[in-house]
Amino acid sequence: MEMSDARQIAATPETVWAALLDPAVLQAAVPGCEELTGSPEDGFEAVVVQKVGPVKARFTGKVSLTDMQPGESLTLTGEGKGGAAGFAKGAAKVRLEPAEGGTLLHYSVEAKVGGKLAQLGSRIIDGFARKMADDFFARFQQAVEGQGADDAAEDAGPEAGEEGPRKGWFRRVLGRE
């Protein structure tokens, strides 16, 4: 499955770049992420719980950042194993472009699954992968810019009863609000 899109973020390219390298921001942006440890240089290890159709699994895996052009672009590559549910692999190429009012973040995502997950059919898998990518970038945008986040970020918010990431907390930490 492949998809690409762009998102206008009301923050400087430097702020967006710093957020892409911040484990706390990445953990807040990944739907279902319970744990994310590591560094941009060495890669991250993650634990993510997701439900795809009737299959719910706890994935453990690695995420690496490659092809880094500071302030301009990078590739996020991840691979997770969900035990009997199967595996998921994916990569997102991210490119930042200065734009009026902030930064235009372009992304191109490619995802593959195997095991029981692959048996669900391409329509379910493609829909799930598209929703995960949209949710990730909506939550990322919400963490970076806060109150200016669009409706998609609201839709990607936490389930009822869960506490979600605080809006705009990353920019407040950097003192750029």
C-alpha cells in the first residue's frame, strides 16, 4: 500500500524538524504506542497495540531514521512483529518546505503486512494503513502547533476515557509559543 499527502503546520521548519527527532513527540503521534525508547542516531524501539479488523495485536519493533538532510527531509522506517497476528513493515519519506505561515510537511508512506493480518484482505489493510498514517501526522501536527490543529487532529484524538497528548506542548517546551 502506498499513499502520499501534505500537511500545513503552523510552526517553523526548525521546530518541525526538532519534533521529528523527539521521542516524546513520536510516541504521542503514533496511535496505540505504549512505549518508545532510543534516539534518532541509534533508532527507536517501540511497543504498539493496534486492532486491525478482528485482529488485535501487540507489536514490538524498531524504527530508524535514515536519509537525514537536517531541516529538510528524512525517512522513518519501521518494522513490528505481532506474534501470531503477523508483522507490519513501513516507511514514510518526509520532506519539509518553508511556507507562508509555517511549514509544509510532505509525506509518502509505503506499508506491508504479513501473517494473519495479510489474510484480512487488501481493502481492510489499505484502509487501516491510510488511517494510521493520517492519524500519525494529525497527532504530530497537534503536538507541534497546538490550538491551531485542524479537525483531522481532533478526529485522531484519544478514545473515550483515555488521556491524549496535550495540545502544542512541544512548542511550549521550546519556548516558541
